[in-house]
Amino acid sequence: MTRYFGFFVFAWCAALPVGAAAQTTTPGANSQLSKLPVAAASNDTLPNYDSNSLRVESRGQALTILRGINGPVVAETGIFHSLDLTRVVAPSENAIREAREFNRNYRPGMLATAIGGLLVGVAFAFDINSDPNWAITAGEVTGAALAIYGSRRLDISYRALSKSIWWYNRDLRK
């Protein structure tokens, strides 16, 4: 019984972060991958909307924020590194509020999801190779709970990222 439960929980927890990141767009063929410093410009210095609007691309668990249609990479985030989104969306007050929500939830969510998935994987490996016992079951349940908690925090952070980018783009001059 616990072997099937462990497999189900492991497979479910492994798929959670992928679903949370799926709400961003997929990368285009013409996107540049050069890292450039964040340019926090005020609305007075922005020449036009098309060259300064922000967009988000997703590459697995890594998120890339690009400026303009074929513009430079403004910020990147991945499994074990985060970004300061407030610097990217600095001119817009509403975008900064949502960026703080992203910064508050992204790192703990990613860490909890990774630790929970690792704990479920280790407990599942022990479950396959030994007799069922309470320690293995507790590891599976604890790891699943930690992964669920982390994926919830990631979902909140991705939602805040979308809102922050929307507010930033809304406040640009057209």
C-alpha cells in the first residue's frame, strides 16, 4: 500500500512546479540570451511602448524577463537563484507592490518544493528497498506536505510576477 502511495505522491509532487511555471509564455526563436544590467528608467525617459514593455519567457523552471519585442534579458531566475523584481519594475508603484509579493514568496516556495520533492524521493527509494514502516510513511507524507506548501508559495509568487509585469506595462507611455 505505501509503495503505491509513495509513487503517487512522488509523481504528483514532481509535476507541481512544472504546472505553476506553465502560466508564462514559451521562448521565441529570436530572443537574445545576453545578460544586461537592469535599467530602471522613469516614465519620462521611455521612448516608446514596444521597446520598453516587459515580457516573461519560461524555460523549464527558469524564468527570463525580457525588455521589448526582441530586447535584452533584463533578469533571470531559476531553481536556486532569485531576482530583485522591484528593481526591474521600479517606475510603477503598483508593480513594485506586486514585485515585493513575488520576492517574499519565490525563494521560500522554491526551497520548500525542492526539499519536499527530495524527501519524497528518498522516502520512496527506502520504501522500495525495505519493509514498510512508520518512518518511511512519515517521510513520504512530510515531503508531500512540504512540496505542496512550496508549490502554493510558488503559485502566489508567479501570480504576483504576472501582475507586476502587467502593472509595469500598463503604466508605460504608449
